[in-house]
Amino acid sequence: MAGKGLKSLSEAMNGLRIAAAQPCRTLPARPSPWTSRRSMATEAPVPNITRSVDEPWQPISSVPVTIYSFPTLEPRALESWSPKHLHLPLRRDILHLAVVYEGDKTRQGTACAKTRWEVHGSHRKAYPQKGTGHARRGTNQSPLLRGGGKSHGPRPRDFSTKLNRKVYDLAWRTALSYRYRRGELIVAEDGLELPLPDDFLQLAELGRLGNELEDSFVRKYIKQIMEGLAWGKANGRTTFITGDRRPNLFTGMEAAGEDGRALELEDVDVKDLLETGRIVIERSALREMIKKHQSDLVTRVAIKGLTSKTPPTGQLIAI
């Protein structure tokens, strides 16, 4: 058995030597049907990938603002404003801080509940501690009884929070920039007023029209104007901002409150600039608003005896 095993092993080794002596043949190369014929991005030459920029990027130096007449919306003038006033990027976090700050500041905080020591009546013990068969009780002002005091009730407090003035001023200009970028900031000439028909004004001065008839006419008249300009309720309503109260405009917007509202400059907040579909503001009111809220653009630190100046507001370009 051992001899047969050695013989078969020697024959196998001889066969391997013969196979190793012969040259190895390989199959011809064939294109694979699964390989993509498109050239890879890495095969592109380097000069075609990178491009050199001849002109460097330059920031915007000014933004144009058109001054319109109301209600015809005819262009009257063209002004140039600084991008730091009307072209700031949208900062939702700053707008949120400003709206919360204004909301907390307007809370009254006058809620007050009487404690057991403030309720009217005698503070003697109602009946003896023992011997009556009833539960033990102190005074009639106990919070457990009806008409008694309130335990841990609301007390007058101040809900206002603090916000850096520079952050608050930045929120004002961010809200105006948001409206300007969306084309929802319409600047009108000074003296923004609703022109009513002369016949109606004459009859109203003579007292021939009642209050109900006057209100209905003004409501229909301003509703036609708002629908013609696409500023009404169907288009998001409109907020008019003027330097002082204008009788016709304010009375008309109060009568047609579903289409918008009119506010004086001193009554405007950041939230008012974001609520309605568009803002119609007087030129002088816009300048006053910008001048009042640009503290973050001014520094008191003098460099070489000079301090930084605020950007110009509304330089006239053309009439």
C-alpha cells in the first residue's frame, strides 16, 4: 500500500512539471458591455476645470428707491439709499427678539388677587377648635372657603424684558430690508392723504349727509381704490404710515378695516412692519424712522480724532 501511494505521488509531481514547462495562454481581451463609455470627471484636464476671475467681487454701494404719488402711483423721484438701511440680509432671530421684546413691554401686568389678609371682614377664629363636631377652621378669609383669599394668586408685576438698543435698531432696518427685497415697501410723497370727491366734501360740510351715509360712502370709495391697486384683503392688506394723522386716510381705513390700517410714525413697531402684505410710507416718515434706528452704525470711539459717520439717507438722483 505504501509503494502504491509513493508511485501515484511521483506521477502527479511529474505531471505538474510538464504543465509548468508549457507557456500559459490567455484569452483575448473583450470589451465589457457593462462598462460606461462616458469619460469621468477626473479625466478632464485641469485648465478646463478651474477658471480665473478677472474682476473681483464688489459689494453693493447703494440701492434705488422710487418715490410715488398716491393713489395714482406715478413715479415722482428716484433716490439712492445705503444698503445698510434697506438691503440687509434676513435675520429671523433678530426679528424674533424684537417682536418678543415689544410684546413683553406692552403687557400691563396689573392682575391682582386678594390674599386672606386683604379680604374684608373679621380675622377672629370662626368657632372653637374642639367641641363643635365640625372640622377645625380658622378665619372666614381662609382660601378653602368661598369668598376667601387666594393662595399664590397673581400679583402686579413687570413683564418687560431687556434688549440691546443696537440689536433692536438692527431689527427695524432688517424688517424694512425684508420688505424692500420683496418689493413690498412703497415710498410715497410727503402729505399722504386720501383724495375724496369735491361734491362729497361739500355735502358733508353742509351737513346734508348723515354719519351713516358718510361712513358707507367712504368705505365703498376706499374699497374701490384698494381693489384697483390690488392692496385689499385678497392681496394681504396694507399698512399706511404717516408722520401725523391724516383725517381722510385714517377715517377711511377705520371704515374699511378689513383692507388695511393707517398708523402714525410714533405708533409703529417692528411687528407692524411684518404683519400686512405691504407697507406704504411717506418719504419723511421713512427718513425719520431710519435716523432714529441706526445706533449700531455709529460709534463713539475716535480713531485719529475722527468718529464714523452714519450712511446718507435718501440722496436724490432724478426727478
